[in-house]
Amino acid sequence: MPIERACIDCVGKTVFVEPQHGYGWQRYDAVSPAPGKNIDAPPPFSARITEFISEGNELVGGFGVIVEPDSQLDGYSLVFFARVDDDVVNFTDELATYNICISPFKPTVVAKPGLRLLHPDVTRGQGTPCFRGYCAITLSKTSS
């Protein structure tokens, strides 16, 4: 699902992240190969988008930093990817569900043979603890 090209203007802006349950959320240790522990989704939070990720000519995801002073996740880094690729989405009126990975340091994105960049297995949190799950992303709390 490509992200609308105009969203590139959101770099440096704050967005609202609404965690969704989907197949669940996990907390994991970045250095452990063991599967993560299932947890409840975190409460909604704000994040500043720092850059977008392209696959070919399409924006498919991005990086950001959580800016939520009352949250334990304040200052954590994140990476997000649109979950499917059959529509063009944005953060205002064409909303989508995203895979998201949250960690104390900027997560890595490593292309793997046979997997598109929007697959959650191409991301890995850095530091401990790390979290992964699903979310909606909007420009404001009232967009969703």
C-alpha cells in the first residue's frame, strides 16, 4: 500500500498513533532470538515523523520518534509500514493500518529475500525493551 507522495511533507510534523490489537502486540528483547511476550496494546501516543522509506518509487513506511512526555515510551524510536499494497493511503482521509516496531534506539530495516519492505520481519528494534504491533496513524486525534 503506497503512502501518498504528498505525505513526504509530514517529515518533522507530529502525528497521532492509535495502537490496534490486530493479531496482538509483543514485547521482546532485541538481542534474543526467542519470540516475544504477548502484551496489551499501549495507549495512543504522538510521534514526530523523521523520514520516509521508499520501495522503488513508492513511499511504503517511515521512521519517527515518540513525543509523549507522560508515557514510558517518550523518546523511543519507531518504524512503520503500510500493511497491504492495493490502495494509496495518507494520514487524513485515506487511512490505513500499519505494522509498527518501537524501540529505545532507531530500529533497523533489512531487506530479506522474498519479503517486501512492508513485511514486519524486515524490521528489528534496537535496545531493550522493543515492541511490535499494529496501529493507525493520523495527522490529528480527530482524523480517525
